[in-house]
Amino acid sequence: MSDRGSTHPPSNAETPEISATPEPREPRETPVTRAAEPPTASSPQPFEIDDQPFSLTGYDEHEGHDGRGGHDGHEGHEQNPRSKVRRIVLLSLLAVGLIGAATVVYAGWQISSQKDASLTAPAQIGSLTLDESEDGKSTADYLQTALAAEIDLDKAIGAVYADPAKNNVLFLGATGLIWSPEKDLDTAFGLISDNQGAVTDLHKVDPGKLGGTMKCGTTKSDDGDLAVCGWADHGSVALAMFPGHTTTDSAALLLKIREATEIRS
């Protein structure tokens, strides 16, 4: 009689071995957060997010060029462009100021050293002899009066010098404080222009050791071209007319006249 309530395995089936100790199972991996491994040569560089605000202009004028207070690897080699411009402007203003100060000092020295001048008419200047005849004195007085009417200065003089080899030399001058020597010299040349015709080919020549400015030119006269030269500084202005002379000879002769007639105290 068979038990229906029990089940028997077939006789020819292999009975599986049942170990008393259960076979260990592979544990299930629990997700964990692994620390980032340092990048290698073959792995891409990680992207670093800075928690500091960034500037749309690329750099902050108070920080470095990389916007984080550094200089993007070039610290000490680059400067803020605004600082460069500011420095250039300041240096330019300083240079202009120094030049202006030097100009003022030089102008002040010139005025101080030239303002106290006097003119005389010596009896002899090289080969020239003072004409003390009535005609000579009359002409000298006329020249003196004409110059004083054009230029308001302290004292004016006029003289005629006889040149044994040439015609007479006419000389006129005045002294006083002159702020614009070249301007007053041009005014004096205008006096000659009113009487003889315009002075043309007016050009600067060497004023010599007394400084100031000196010019020469030519004008028309009854006997042809007449050389005219003059000088001006901060203490005197003078003109001389040289009939029969070239402007080159007249410039050299006026230097001798100036050295003999102008005295500075």
C-alpha cells in the first residue's frame, strides 16, 4: 500500500548534495560616492567652478586680468591699461610744467639783465666819426623826435656818423623797459617805411653777445637801395641806415655800433 501523502523520488534519479553550510552569495554593491581621482595625462581636466562673481569685461580694474585677483600666470608682467594711461598723462603734465617753469625763469632773467640800459653817441666808433655839424645835429634831432613819437620809452637819441669810405650812417635809438622787443623793433622799421618806402627782405641776423633780436632789410631811397638794420632787447631799441652798404656789411657794422653805444648798469 502506498502513501499518497508522501512523495518519493524515483530510484534512478541522482540525489543532489546538500551542504550543511549554505554557499555564500556575492554581496550586492551599495552605491557610494567616490572621491574624485586626480586627473591623468589621458583623462580630461575637471571643470572647476568658482564661487566668486565674474566680470563681463574679463577683468576687474582692482584685481588681476583673470578676474580673481591673479594675473593669469603673468603676475608682474602686465599692468592695468588705465594705470598706464594715467601715468603717461601725469608725466606729460609734469614735463610741460617743468618746461613752462624753465621758460618763465629764463624770460625773467633776460628782463632783469637787459632792462637797465642806456644809449650814448660816442665821438668815434671804429672808422665812423660823429657828425657834429649843424646839418648833422638837425638830422639827429629829427630822427630822435620821429622815434619818440612812435615808441613810448624813457629817452631817445639820434646821431649821424661820417664814413670816410661810404655815405653817412644815420643812427637812432631809445631806452626803457620793453616787454616785447621784436614787436617794438618791427614798429621802428615801420617808421622807416613811412618815410622811405616799405622795408623788404627783412630777416634776422646775429645779435652778438648783448642778445635780444636783430634784423636787417632794404628800403628804397633817392640813391637806390638803402640797407637798414636794427636791434631790440628788454632795455633798448635802435635802428641804423647804411647808404651804399650791403645788408651783410651793415649787420657787422651795427654790431660795432651797438657795443659802443649800449651800456647796461
